[in-house]
Amino acid sequence: MSMRIGLGFDSHAFKPGVPLVIGGLKIDHPEGLAGHSDGDLLLHAITDALLGAVSAGDIGTFFPPTDPKWKGADSTVFLETALEEIALAGYKIVNIDCVLIMHRPKIVPIAGDMRGRVADLLGLDLKNVSIKGKTPEGLTQDGTAVAHVVALLESIDLPSEPKKMEALAEAPSEADIDGVLSTLVTGGRDTSALGRKLPTFDTDDLT
């Protein structure tokens, strides 16, 4: 079994007049996050961590911000693509560890709901999703939000060949081998009459 580690990062500025969505969770706050899509920086960072773990590029590789198709897009679409990529590469998620850095809103009171939403999106047990909230101590980052994510992946166990054809239909015994050799020598003929005295050939039987 092999392991892979991916690191994801994203940051967005706050912007009035747009909804705030973090980790797929809609949050009641006067400002949302500016971005080409819905601005969900946590799902963006998780997406990048997963793609990076299997060397599949980054979120911009699949969803360039210059493409109007992704304007206002739900970031769960990006995450689903990352999940497909790691599955194609033969991996699954073991756990993720996330850090959100912002002054407001406070993450700790909503971290439980956010963990539950992210766990559902990733198909993980809640115990395998960690989300921590931090404030940018003394830094001039009042108007921004930052996300760091580390993801651990492990290779998927694929069923092996049916035990090498059930050990080639189980190893033949010495009696089996003797029988095969006997068949080869006799050309597969019925030799059950051998060892018995056969009647003398009578030429009068010819017609």
C-alpha cells in the first residue's frame, strides 16, 4: 500500500453583497468572499490538496477563472472532479486537516456543522475531517480569509487474480501426473483390455 500527501491553499477577499459559503456551508454574515465561482475557499483548498496528492495539476487546470462557464459556480463541482481524479489514480482519502484564518466570522462555533458538511461531500467519517479556526494575530488581514489544507491518501486495494487460478486448480498430485503421462503414452486409447488374453484372430470372420 502506498501513501500520498497533498497540500492545498486558497485566499479570498471579503466582498459585500454576495453570500458567504465556506466548506459547502452557507453562513449568515454581512459579507461573502469575492471569487470567480462562489468563493468557497475551503473547498478550493481541499480540491487543490487532492489534485496535488496525485499530481493531477490544480483547480485552475480544470476550471480556469477566465472561462465564463464557471462564473458563480458551486464549488462542490470542483471537489467532485478532484474525487474522480484520485479514484482514477487508484487512491482514496484517509483524512484531511484544515485551517481557516480570518477575523470574522468566528469559525469555532460553526466548525462542527462545517466538518459534517465536508465529511458528507468527501464520503468520509466525521472523525477523519479536522477544521480549525485561527485569527491572523497582529496581521493586517481583516478583509481576507485564508485556508490551508493537508490531505492524506492511500492506494486502493484491488482484488488480486483469483488466487492464481486457484493455484492452477490446486497443485496436481503424483497420481494425477502419472495418469496424464499414461494418457500421453497410450495416445488417449482405452487400455482397459490390456493384460487380458484376447481371442485368436479368425480369418473366416472377414467378409
